[in-house]
Amino acid sequence: AEGGVDAVMSGGPLEVPPRVRDVLLRRVSQLSASTRSVLDAAAVAGRRTAVPVLERATGLDPPAVQRAVDEAEAARLVTVTDGRMGFAHDLVREAVVAELKAGHRRRLHLAVAGALRDAGADGPSPGEVAGHLLDALPLGDPDDAASAALGAGREALAHHAPTDAVRHLERGLAAIGGRDSSLRWPLLDTLGEARTVDGDRPGAREAHRAAAEVARSAGDADRLAHSALGFAGMMGSPRPDPDRLALLEEALAGLGDRRDALAARVRARLAHGLLFGDDRARRLRLADEAVALAREVGDDEALASALYVWNIVHITSANYDRRLEAADELLALGRASRSEEAEAWALHFHAHHMAEGGDFPSFDADVGACDVIARRTRN
């Protein structure tokens, strides 16, 4: 039996005899109590864990942890490389985790989360910490776990991993459940953004609608406006949508006479939503106001959004030169921004104007640059 286990842990056949787990656990049972404690913490922590993290998670002093690591390594259960202990095979870790009682496993998750946080700036990703805090529940603070999930979701979005972001954020919402929590709106708002990037438009609308409800209940005009913009979706979908228009109208009314970037963005998005309505004069006025307001407050992101809409609602063959100027300005703003999404939208729109004017080399260059961004961001 021992030979079969060693073969599996040396990269042998994947078909593992049923007796292997029993043999592994027999090996573990022969270790000292402190070594078993270190193995338990390591199994919960993950495949490879820094030795100092195991010291903090177990509460053992460094010499005791080192003796435990040496004993486990001599038993061929773990390997140590660059100060990190890892299991010789996933089977070992799985066997150890399977033997942990639920309460003890949750306590270890909480201890590992604290140890990872103590590791500082050079430590783990927010996703690792969030995962352990969430797995520890109901032990620990649900809001702490949800806050960590929010941070992990935002980081995943920043690294173009929307599916991971959705998973973190949904778990964060589950952590707060039905309780009143200040984290509910940011979790829902970010979830809506993540689902949009992940291609789940219905799920994104659901999240933004729920976020709007939270903002409305709190009387928070800013958050209601942000939720309305999220619910409205990307600029590329102007088809009539009564729910979208109603929420944008409510948001604009809630902002009142405010003159800021948010008011400019809501005006632009509402003008876009009215594209196929009968009130042409109002959508032109809203688009003009959005551009003027964005220039007034000096917000390039709001100005880019406003210029995009202005070009769409003002489109006629007679004003091509004016629209081309706006498209050139929009492209300059997109390239100067830190947002690849903004640059991609600007390239897309500029390409349309190049084609309309017959400048096909510039059209091809715009489309090629947009394609590079799409591939890089996996969007």
C-alpha cells in the first residue's frame, strides 16, 4: 500500500486505489501533535503556504513549526521551497481536510485569514483573504468577510477577471444576508459592473435594479444616479426601454440643479435613451447640456460620454464636419484616459466617422487598435 501511495505522490497514475486515503491518514496519525496542527492549518490555507503564515495561524513558535515541517517532509507528505510549504500531492491535502470537523475547519479558516492579513503588502491577494473569511462563517464578522469580498471583486475586475469578481461579490452578498449593511449597495453596484463585463446583461440589470432600491430607500441621490447609469447599460444599446428611462428620469430629478460630472453623465445617458422617442428637441437639449456641463466642471470622463451621445443624437449628413471634430476630441480623450474601455469606445466611434468620410486606411487603423484592446482585456 505504501508503495502505491508513493507512486501517486510522485506523479504516478491518476487512478487512486480506495485504500490510499486510509494509508495517508495512517501516516498523518503517526506524526506528533504539533506537526498534525501545522498540517491542518496548511491544508486549509491552500496548496503552498509561507511558513511564517503557519506560525501565526497555529500560534506555535518558529522552532516548533520548523520541527513540524521537517517531520512532515521526512514523511514525504510535504515539500518546502523558498520558505513555502506545499503538499506533495493534492490527495494529501484533501485527506487532511476531509478529516477536519466543520467547527475546527472554520476556526482554521479564520486563523489563516488573520495570518495572511498580518503578512502585509507582500502577502496574499485580497481574494485569498476573502475566501478564508467567507469559509469561516458563521465564525467571525459577516461585514468583515463581505468587505473583503468587495475588495477581492474590485481587484478581480481591475485584472480583467469578471467571472472571479462575480463569484467574490455574490459570496459577499450571501454573507450579509438580509441584514441591514452599509456594504449592500457597493456590493450590488460592483456586481452589476462585473456581470456586465462578464456578458451577463440580465444579471447586471438585476443587480443594478436592486442597488437602486437600496439607494432609494436611503434617500441617496448620488447612488441612485450611479445605479441608474449601471442599469441603463452600455451606450451601444439605445433601443426603447421604459424601465431604463423611468430610472434615469428619477435619477435626474433627484439630482435637481446640481452641476457636476454625475449630472452631466445622467443627462447624456437619458438623451441616448430617448433616441427613438418622439421628443427630439428634448434629447438634443439634454445632449447639449451634458457636453456644456462636462466642460464646465472639467471632467474628461463625463465629457467623453457626453460627446459620444451628442454625436449620435445630432447625426445628420449636414453636420458631418462638426461631428468629426467631436469624434476627434472623443478619441483624444479616450487615448489620454486610463480606461481601455473608454479608448475602445472612442476608437469604435471614430472608425464610424472615418468610414462615413471615405478614409478607409484610418478606419482600418481604428478597428485594428480596438481589436488589440479587446484581446488584451478579453472583452
